[in-house]
Amino acid sequence: MKFYKFEFDEKYRFLTINDNKDDISFLRRQLSNGKLVKSNKVLELIASESHHSADSLADFIGFYSYGLLMKSNVYGVLRNYLKPFGEFLEMTFNSEIYYYFNTTAVVDVVDFSNSEFEEYDGYITGINRLCFKEIPNLTQKIFKMKGLENQPPILTEEFVNLVQRYEFTGLKFVHIN
């Protein structure tokens, strides 16, 4: 089975959060750990000053690499497909609603004995080499890696093919195994 990571297409506008303590805390503590969000908070997004390549937003919007922020049309297509693997959170930009997919499916796929990590004070701070176990009947199409839940989600070839079939913009896929 092929696994992928995603990168945001830098030719489109990126969004970010306001520089306030509550929003930053919510982003770091709620949206990057592979768990359900414990809040009804709706983030009001702003245009990123550091990634302002174009005036247009892609279908998948460059925002926060721990999940996928998407326009309503993408949400309409992918909602039922992705729902078993996480939750959708509403966020707004210029009074329009966008949907952030928070991945909560966690799968034990990492072969830690053959992978190489950078560590500091007992915490993994970087990945030098990532090896995967053989998983014969993986049903998750997007998931977090067990033991590395604080890393961006992993995508399967089926998910990548679906995004490409609909010609959604904003994501680039990198094969990682």
C-alpha cells in the first residue's frame, strides 16, 4: 500500500489565525493530537502575510499542516468519505464558512525499530527516516500514526486518487514509502 503526505500549493493564498493566545492555544492543543476537539470554538481566519502568492483560495486551503481546510464544495463531496476518520470543524474567512478536517483515526503503522528520529528531552522533534509495518487490510483513508499523533496525517493512494479525480486544487502529494 502506498502512503503519502501532503504539501500546500504555494501559488494560492494561505490563511492563518489571529495572533492571540486563545486561538494559538486552541490550534496547538486541539488540532494537532489525533483526538476529538473539546470545544465549539469557531476560528475566524485571516489572510497569511507570509504566503500571499495569489488573491484566490484553492479548494484545499493552505492553513495548518495537521489537517485539511477546504471550501464548501469540497466538503460536500468528501464529507461522507472522510467522516469515519475524523471530524469537521467550521471556520470562517471573510464571513464565509470553510471546513477543517481534524483527523482522529490513529493507526499503528510505524516500524519504530527501523525508523530514525531526532529527539530532545524524550520527545520526537524530527523524523529522519520513517519505515512502515505491512498492514494488509487498512480501511482508513487518512490517519494519524500511533506514537506520532502530533505529526500531520498520512494519506492513502485511494484518497489521493479521489482528490485528483475531482481535480481539487491546493494540495501536492508526496509518496513516502
